[in-house]
Amino acid sequence: MTTFTKIAWRNIRRNRARSTITIAAVSVGLCALIFLKGFVDGADRQMVENYTDLLIGHIQVHKAGFHENMDLEKTIINSHVLSQSFKKIPGIKSFSNRVKDYALISSTDGSAGVLLMGVDPETEKRVSVIHKRVRRGSFLGKDDHTKVIIGTTLAKNLKVDVGDKAVLMSQASDGSMAASAFEVGGIVETGAEEIDKQLALITLKAAQDLLVLGSKVSEIVIKTHSLESIDGIARQLKQKATSKRFEVLTWKDVSPMTYQWMQFDQAFTHLILIIVLIIVASGILNTVLMGVLERIREFGIMLALGTKPNQVTQVVAVESFLLGLMGVIIGGCIGTALVILTGIKGINLSMISSALNSFYIGSVIYPRLDVFSLIFYVTIVLLVSIFVSVYPAKKASQLSPIEAIRHV
């Protein structure tokens, strides 16, 4: 340990109140940065997971142009052949076939336009959690070809309940009018108004029979083992489905508005973090500057005894570094522990759960720790604590020894 490092350390210990304030400013600021980033990352990840798990899936494969213009003519023939090639791609957890079409559903008390989805009751459970959102009745079974599952808002509008009859009507693939009566087997409540108001689920076979599709399907929905692997798997799928007759879309492509909203949310979060960082820097600058002003006579004596100006600067800089180091250690440990603890138990925001459900987040937020962000913010706060000490240190080194000693 150099002489000036010893002096800096002795000064820190000598004025414990000032040192404590500086360390506290660094600790609280870093802790706030870590927790805020962890909270937002956790909320964003939950939104993506809940959104994709509910119905969208991680990746969708269609006939080219189906996503832009949902047309029964744009269906996948021999989907099992395409599905077999997917099994060879590592990272794919499961997949399921679906039929999708716009239809009209009516009861004795009303009618409404719906998104009709024909699903395989068994494989659908592996790519979505819609079956877990059934609030009354039960989800489709493999032989429930005469039952329909509808959203809670749609059920209210039609004034139907479990066991009541509803008629689905659409135009079949051969141009004929498709119509059939179904029994309401279950009512789902997702919290997302557009789903609860417009969704109607029947079995895949029932949809194929109703719309005269034979064995054709509208899409193959794929679920991967992790969100991080989606883009890589999508690229491999595009290579497998080399024909221009198919389109491979990730959830970002299927719902660009949701993805853009997430990007905006991230940008807004970064702005808040920058503001917090500026506040932290201001607090450190204030305490360091006050410490310099309190020690003008001390610096004057040091200069009078032959201490060089750059050595005075070194003393102040070392003090700031040591204070900043202690602050980031304490703040980093508290912030990390806080994110880990709340990440396990969750933060209950049920008071605003309706608003959160609209964004597919859920009423309990689980913050998540990102090691890269942790290292980044620890480094930034430490560098800031050193950087803001440059101005006070320069001012201290430029003091006139005589005037500094006379300073009261």
C-alpha cells in the first residue's frame, strides 16, 4: 500500500459520517439500478412467455401468405411430412397442427364474429396453456367433436353457458356454406379482452369436417425449449421448408406490435436507469466536493510541506475509488440478494392485475437477475464514482497553500 493510499484510507476512517453518506449514495443507487433492471427484465420475460404460451406459440409455419390473408385455400397438405422433418431439429420441444378461420357464432340471443380454431386436444396442451384457462366446464377431449370452447366475454354476449347450444357458420373450402350446431363444453377466461371476446375452439377433426378440408391444416405451431433458441431454430426451419410455398414466423413476426412495445419499454427503462445514474453521480459529486471544502486547510498544509498538486489529486481520487468500491460491493450484494429473493417469492401486484393481464404479464412479477447487466452497472457506478471526483480533486490541487491554510 502506497503512502497516499494509506493517507486516503486514514481520511476515510477519520470522517466516518461523510464516508458513510458517500458509501450509502453509491450503494442505494446501484441497488436501485440492479433491482429496477431485474424487475423490468422479469416482467418482459413473463409477458413473452405468457403471450406465446397462451395461443401464439414460439414459431408458426403456414402456407406462404396465410398470415397476411387467412384463406382456406392457403392450407398445408400432408403436414405430417413437414412435421417429421421438424423432429430432426434439436431445440424443438413440441408442435401441434391447427385449423384457423373466421366464422360466425350464434345463439338464440345473439351472434358474433369469432376466430375459429380447430385444435388437436392432446398436442395442443404441449404448445399452449389455453386448457388451463377454462373457468367453467372442461377443455376439449379427443372425441369431443360436437363441443365448442368459447371466451368468457363471448359467452356473456351470446348469453350462453356450459351445456347450451351454439351454431358456427362459415364458408367451406369448396365454396359451400358450412354450418353446424355445437354444445358449449367450456368457457375460458384469459384476461385478454381480444381473446375472451373472439375465441372459439373446436377439435381439429371437427374443423376439418366443417370446412371440408380433409386432412389439411392451416398452421403448425411449434414450442421450443427456451425463448433464446427461437431465432436459431426458425432459421433452421426455413432451411427445412425451403419451398417458397411455406412461411416460418416467430412470435415477433406474428405480433410485431407486441415486439415493438417491448422494445419501447426497454428504451424507456434505459432512460430511467440513466436518470437514476445521474442522480447517483450527483450525490457522489456533492459528498466528495463537500469533503474537499471541509479539508481546504489540510490540503494547504500538504502543499506547503511540499506535496505536489498531482499527489493531492491522487489522494482525493484514491479516496473516491475506495469509497466507490465499498459502495458497489455493498449495493451489488444487496441488489443481487433483493432480485434473487423477489425472483423466488415474486412481487404481488394483484391490485392492478387487470391492467397487467391485458399485457399478458400476470399479477405476480418475478424479477430475474442478468449477470451481464449486473457486471455492467457495477462497473459503470464504480467508474462514475471515480470520474466525478476529478473536478474536486483538480480544485484541491490548484489551491494556494497560504490562502488554503488561512481558510476557515
